[in-house]
Amino acid sequence: MFKYLTKGKRGRIYVENGIAIKKSLSERVKNESHWLKILNKHNIGPKLIETKKNYFKYKFIEGEFILDYFKSNNSKPIIIDVLKQCRTMDKLKMNKLEMQNPYKHIIICNKKPIVIDFERAYKTKNPKNVTQFCQFLMSRKVCDITKYKVNKKELIKLLKEYKNNETDNNFNKILKYFRNLY
């Protein structure tokens, strides 16, 4: 028997034995399961198990929210991994939304970040996953927790180059910037 876990803006989540069910009468269930099918092929998001009209089942992710994890762990490998996932979403021309404040949208499970909650994701010519996540990383809250001294001017310059020309080369400059933070 699935037990009630939480209620979101558009649906409810139930959990049992490591499996979660997200139920909703809105079209958001269909949208999220659509994106999870695509993203799972790229090892992004919780593993989708089953899709029906008003619900879908997926592997329940247990772990810590990203900022809680940063408070007592090395954040650099997580940052690099999430940036790579954001780059993949950008290449898929999908915008997740909420990446500028992904506190409840990234769960760290066994030292691996899992991006969750794709109900508002949409296809676009100009995705913003990498740039939005970098905005989050530049925030005072994140810098205070990680103790990183982010040079906003330098990072914004790299992000503008990336937005103007979303190549692997420009993305790798952003990765290098974060790898070299102390």
C-alpha cells in the first residue's frame, strides 16, 4: 500500500518500498513522464518505471537536498556533475526551470546528484539550464556555504560566451572555471 508523502502545487506523491507515484489530474503528469523518458536515456532524473493517464511511477530518491549536502561535503564534484546534466538538457533544447534556485530539485544520493521535478519542463530554442544553475552557484547563500570566491564578472563573461555560442568548447570553459575554484 502506497503511503502519502507530500503534496505539490499540482499533485501528490506516494511512496512504498523505494517506488514513488506522482498523481495529478493535470497535464503536468504527462509532461513530466514524457521528459523523464527522454532524460533517463542520458542518466538524468529518477528512473521512470511506469506511466498511466493520471500518474507515473519512478524510483524514489532518498538523500539530501543540494544545499544541505554542501554544508558538510565537498561540493565541487556535485557542481561539475550537475553542470554536465544541465549541458545535456541544453543540448536536448529542453528548459527545466527552477535551476536558478534548485534547492528542492537536486537530491544527492550516494554522492550523485539527481535532478528531479520536470513537470514544468518545455522544449525551447534557447534553453537556460547551464546559465540558471550558474546563477544559483553565484548566489551569496551558495558562496557562503561552499566558501568559494566566485568572480562574478569573470563567470558572467563565460556565461555570455556560452549563451551566444553554445558549443562544447564554451561549456568546457565554464567547467574549467568551477574545477579551478578553491
